[in-house]
Amino acid sequence: MDINILRSIVTVVTFVIFLGIIWWTMSRRNQADFDEAAQLPFRQED
């Protein structure tokens, strides 16, 4: 196996993982969790 083929495979796999992370963060199912996490710095602890 040529090193360039291996580099191409790693690039494609990394790109697919990147797209999966983007899809996961934009999912409506996770929106409530991310909105709650975004408000953590502003939460008043009494």
C-alpha cells in the first residue's frame, strides 16, 4: 500500500468524522442540552 493511499483514506475518514460531529451538534434532539450548557456561566448560585 502506497503512503499516499493511506493519507487519502485518513483524510476521508477524518472528514466523515467531522461531518458526524457537525450533524450531532445541529441535531434538534441535543438543542436543549446545548442551550442549558450555554447558560452555565450566567447561572447564579445561591
